[in-house]
Amino acid sequence: MRSIKLFTSTTCQPCKTFKPVLKSAVEDAGIEYAEVDINTNPVETAQRCVRSVPTTMLFENGAVLRRHTGVLSELQLKDFLR
């Protein structure tokens, strides 16, 4: 089972721009989506060594399959989700 987590912040403008693009791509791919606000979830943020937002992590069976920090284009996102 694949899932994706977006580490974000309410003050992050690139996160606000990227979020709807990511949500749409994830929905099309049938992947479970979750968001982690780094300000309200500092423990998970530290455990995953997130230093910058947006950080996107793709999981498969609970293990990190891919990780990217920054905004992805739609084409890059499709490749990331494969």
C-alpha cells in the first residue's frame, strides 16, 4: 500500500501553491494522502529529519520509498509517484 505525506507549514507560500497539485496527482494515482504541519507536529518532523518545507515523502508498506524537498512540476510529480 502506498501513501504520501506532505510536510508543510501554514506560513509556507510554496507549500500553498504545491498542495493542490499534489492532492490532484495523488488522487488520480489512488495513493493515500496525509499532511503534517511542522509547527504542530515537531516530533514527527524531527523523526523524519525534515529541515525544509515543502517536503514530500512517498511510502510503500510503511517504508520511505522516495523523498523530495521543494516544489515539483506536474511532470516531475508523475515521475516521483511511479
